[in-house]
Amino acid sequence: MSVNPKIESQDTLKHKISISKDAPKHHVASISTKEDNPFNFVRVLLEGAVAGAAAGVVVESALYPLDTIKTRLQAVRGGGQIILKGLYSGLAGNLAGVLPASAIFIGVYEPTKQKLLKICPENLSALAHLTAGAVGGAASSIIRVPTEVVKQRMQTGHFASAPDAVRLIVAKEGFKGLFAGYSSFLLRDLPFDAIQFCIYEQLRIGYKLAAKRNLSDPENAVIGAFAGAITGAVTTPLDVIKTRLMVQGSGNQYKSISHCVSTILKEEGPSAFLKGMGPRVLWIGIGGSIFFGVLEKTKQLLAERRPTDSNKLD
């Protein structure tokens, strides 16, 4: 009687082995199919859009006065003084643009990042983050530029409301007036987006490896602040050029980016390219803390609402 169980157990073992040989093939195929399923791409895009919209609106609402001060410092020429009234001028109209622009940016950034990380070797993850940031910035620029033009014209006292700003800009300058400084915007924002998100993502990767755990909300916020402050300081000269081109209106005192640079150098000196750096670094540093903190928290909440067999967003 002791022999039969052994024989049965061996047969059972062989049966289990034969099943296990076939099972992984079927399992791997199902995972591969699921990862390539377009629904997952749409899900990542939509979750990124929701998280980006939430983060963008919170940051803009909280830090708009700092942005206004920065813009007025950069727009004033020579020894002019800035006005500290109406620091929330244009906020409502700006939020109407920031919400879809932030949604588009993160909605494009997240799936682009994930696809590039699968293609690129692990030691080139920074390249994936740089590229994804630039792609997200380019995609959202179609909304961000008109929003920025209207916002900065209102911040510098050109118009009283966003609808008036849009109507009068189009009447005086044509539809292209809403895209004033578009090339300078891309010159500033594509490197800004690429550098900021690359620094943020790389710091998160390094911190996770060192800590051997996921990051907490405060840790995400601190890394976001650092990434924002560094990037804000480095790109200030580009921001000055972009601001001058966007707020000049129909006067067209600057004919191009190169003409703007040469005119500022001739009339105001190299130091003019650092105007507004203090408020900009403070604004983007605090903004980076809030933006990335809200972004990661929103992504986490959205991930918790997914079915348990779904892949993580990160």
C-alpha cells in the first residue's frame, strides 16, 4: 500500500510539471497582449490628464501673485518701477487655460515616458524623461501660449478681463497675436519642461534605490521643489526674452528673438536677463513642491480606484 501513493504522487508531479510548462507560455502571452492593449494607453493618458489638471490648477491658484510680480519685473524697462496692485489680475481666465494645458501636458508625458522607458536601456532613463518632457511641452503649447499671452498682458495692466483681452488682441493683431512669442515660448518651455521633469524623475529613482522603498508625499514635494528651483534659475534669461516678446503688443519693438536679445544687451546690459530671477525661483520652487506633490497624490488615488490586476501608473 505504501508503493501506490508514491507512484500516484510521481504521476501527479509529472502532470503538474507538464501543466507548469504550458502555463507560463500562456500567461506571458496574456500579459504581453494586455500591455499592448490600446485601452491601457488611453487609461494612462486619461489618468495623467486628470492628475495634471489638478496639479496645475492648485499651483496656479496658490502662487499667482508671485508670477505677477515676476512678470512685471521682467516687463519693465530701464529704471522703471513695478506696481504691486492687482496681483491676481487675470487669474480666472488663466485657470481656464491652465486646466486643459496641464491635462494635455501630463496626459501626453506619462504614456510617452512609459513607452520610452521600455525602449531605452536602463542607463538611458534620463534621455526618456528629457524627451517625454519636451514632447509634453510641445503638445500643450497650443493652449499654453495663448493662455500665457492673455495672462501676461493682464498682469502688466493692458486689459481688465480675459474676454476683453482676447477680443482686443485679435482685433488689433489678428489671431496670430494670441501666439505672440510662440517661438520664444518653445525656446524657454521645451528645455524647461525637459530639464525639470528629468531632474525630478532621476532624483526620485535615486532616492528610491537608496531608501529601498516608495517615497512619501513630503519627500515627493521636496524633490519637486528642488527640481523646480534649479530649472527656474537656469531658464530665467529665456523667460525674460519670452516675456518681452509676449507683452510688447502691436508696437513690435522687438522683431525677433535675436533682435530682442541684442536690444536688451545694448539698452540694459546683460544683467537684464536675470530680472525676476528671485520671484521666479521662489515661485517655481514652491510651485514644483505643490505640483509634484499633488500630481503624485492624485496618481496614487487614481491607481487605488483601478482593478487590482491593473498595472501601476509609474
